[in-house]
Amino acid sequence: MLRAEQGDILRISGINWPVIVVSNNLFNTIGEAIVCPILKDILPNAVHPPILISTASEEIRGHIACEHVRHVDLNVRRYSKLGSLQLTDYLDISDTLISLFDFR
């Protein structure tokens, strides 16, 4: 099975919505990933950046729930890669995640 990479959009067995991989590729090499869900029915705000990506099989539209960061073990779950974001598109998501842990 292909390894998940940062910015990949995945469909994971047991999870009812697509997720985006936010962990870096070094962490992902162990077969695990840190992900955030892509939800349709949440209000857009500072921690819910919008996403729209067209894949071969579907259009994924919604908002990334950055405050719902989860760890998944892809070694024991079936998953498929739906698509991926370019680095430039991923930067807003990365900035949002970093701001959640910014100490001032």
C-alpha cells in the first residue's frame, strides 16, 4: 500500500468523512498519520479553512476542522488516497494548525 503523505486527502475505513494528512512525511513513514476531518456542515471561521478539490471519482468540498486533530494507525486501517493538495494550497492549513499552539 502507498504511504500517506502530508497534504493527501484520504478515505479511511471507519471514518465517515474524508480527512487531510497534516503530519509531515518523516512521521508518516511509520505507517501512522495525524489527520483533520473535512466536514460539510460546519461554519467557516478562523480554524475551519475551506477546501475544494476535484478527484477522478468525486468533488470534495467543505471545511477542515483543524481543532479536531486525530492520530490514525494506517497499518491497521484500510484507506484510499482521493487526491492531494499542492504545498502552496496546504500552507494556509499549516498556518492555522500552528496558530492553535502559538504561545504568546
